Amino acid sequence: MLLLPKTSQLPDDPILGLIPLYNQDPRPEKMNLAIGGYKDGNGLPVVMNAVRKAELALYEQHLNKEYLPIDGDPLFRSETIKLIFGQDSSLIPANSIHCAQTIGASGALTVGAEFLKELNIHSIAISDPTWTNHSSLFHHAGLQITEYSYYDRITHEINFEKMCDSINRLPQGTAILLQTCCHNPTGCDPTEEQWEYLSSLIDDRGLFPFFDCAYQGFDRGIAEDTRGIRIFTKKNIPLCIAYSYSKNFGLYGERVGALCTITGNSDSIEVRSHINRLIRGNYSSPPLQGARIVTTILTNPELKNEWNIQLDQMRERIYTMRLSLADKLAKKISEDFDFVKKQRGMFGFIKTNPDQIMALREQYGIYMPLSGRISIPGLTEHNIDAFVDALKNVF
Ligand code: LMR
């Protein structure tokens, strides 16, 4: 019999590893401030109205369950390009952009990273800090990982000078991961002027921008939130985009995303042949239902409008909670928490250390990753005071 080495037990995932712990916690007052998922004003998960209607419409069509093409449904792919680039999509020649449907943005990050190696790019720089899974995905895809400076833990803002300084030191031919908006985990994004500056810097340095676009609609709105990407494409800078429909359509578990690629000197048919080979050799072809839901909504003006309105309401609720949290923290803890108001999207840090986070978990059933990131949508008018009181007690 083959004697296998004994495997050691690895630590749980810092974010998704908290799901079973939270689910098993019997305390009714428990709070999930860990996972980046939208919750309504009662703390409950939301299936968007347009999604329910699209599901019903799809059910009534009695569609078959045949395989999709390797890079997904053509209509889904063209709608995704329109959503990211808006009116400007007509400025991008159709033969220079390729979009493949993927298993969430994580699938896009993985396939994108593998494609980078085919372009002779073997390393990627990620922001310090970034979503904890970025390094894992890129590591497994075989890229070398380096970091560039991003968040200043004292001012709670981007240290732009330091950021540019470290980008300036990256070797030519390195990919650089940029989050389009609502940076996970800091909630701090470059301004429009900073995006302009970054696009020139990255282009001049010969770096390859890889955008992670997971929160379109959660900063200012669908049209505004991809402004960073559009600044790069106006300058004809080659890039990749890993796009997620998890948050803005609430399709988390459906795993629906896309990988868009503009390489400049290869046309989309050539790029497609490479991406298709990578997908086929990885998970073969993408799943049906999530993409069908998205396409049904985006191609139906009434459903699209309903989706957009509800997305606006979700963004507003998060923002209201953000303002309320900053004010309540400042009152209870007598420190400045104004930076919380400036951060955008679902996440941010609120000056907690791992001991305090463990105390919140053990004493109050409040779940946050040990990094100190808070997922604001987990707060409601009903639990926010209890959260602030608990935080004061462990401070
Ligand atoms: C998060 O950051 O909480 C989400 O993107 C969920 C995940 O996969 O980590």
C-alpha cells in the first residue's frame, strides 16, 4: 500500500472560513460583519426583484440545459462589455476586445493570470492590503506576487505618493492588480485625477493593468464606477478586467463573472483561442443559470430599470449605515472616525486589533475577519447600537 505523507491541518480561510462558525453560533443577537454580501434593513439576504422576475421568465421558457460554448453565451458577453464601457464601448473596435464568461470574478482572475503567463508576464503586484484571496488565486495560477504601497493605516487614506513610488520601482513587464472601485478591504479608491496619473505612470513603466471589478454600482452608480478603466482604454492601454456579478446582481452563489481582455496587438479571435484553451483545460465551460439571469435583465429595459433602482437603494442603505456608524463611534469612543464616512462600498477598517476582534466574536457573537475589515451591509438600524456598544467595551 502506498504510504502517503500525513497532511497537516491548514488554517481556515480568513473570510469564508467564518461562515460555518457564524452559522453554528446559537446566539440570536449574533452579527455577520465578515462576508461582503448585501443584507437588507433587517439583516436578511436579498434576492433582487429583477432577478426573481428573470428566473420566473426563464422557468416559463422551458430552456434546455445543454453546454454553453467554452467562453459562454455571446449575448451575455456583449452585454457585459456594454455594462463596463457604456457608451464608450462603441469606441473600442469590436475586434480588439474579448470577453469570456467565467465562474465569478475568481474564475476570471485565475484564467486571466494563466493568460498573462502566455503573454510572458510572470509576476503581479497587488496593493497592500488587498482582498485576502488575491494572493492565493495568483499563487495557484503560478504568478510571482509582489506588493505596492496603498493604504496608510494612520490617515486611513491612500498614500498616493508612496503608492506611485512603489509602482515606479516595479520591473517592466509586471502586471499590476487595480480594483476599479470600492477597494476591498480599505474602501479607499483613487480620485479621477489619480486614475489619470496612474494610467500614464503604468503605461510609461511598461506595466500591465489587471482590473478587478467586483463592485460596479456600489460607489456612485453603474455609469460612473468604471471611470478608472475607461481612462486607461481611452489611452489604448492593453489590459484585463475580472468582472463580478456577485454583488451588483446579488448572484453570489451562482458564480457569474467575466474576463475582458484588450491586448492591443492581437485581435480578439487570437486572444479567444488562448482563453478558450485555458478555460477548457481548467473547468471546461461556464455554468448556465447566472448568465441567463443577467442577460435576461440587461436585455429587457423594464427589468434593467428595476434592477438599477434597487441597486441604487442598496448603495444608499450602505452609505446611510456608514454615516451612522461614524457618528455613533465618534460619540461613544471619543475619537475621530470621519474617515469611515469617506470610504466607499461595503468595506473599511475601524481601528480594531485581532484581540479586540476575537473578543467581539467570543463575547458578543460579532464576526469580522482578524484583519479588522468590517462589512458595513451587515449593520442595520436594529443592531448598530449593540455593535458600537460592544466595540466600546473591547476598545
Ligand atoms: C468578501 O471579500 O467578503 C467577498 O468577496 C467574499 C469572498 O469570497 O471573500
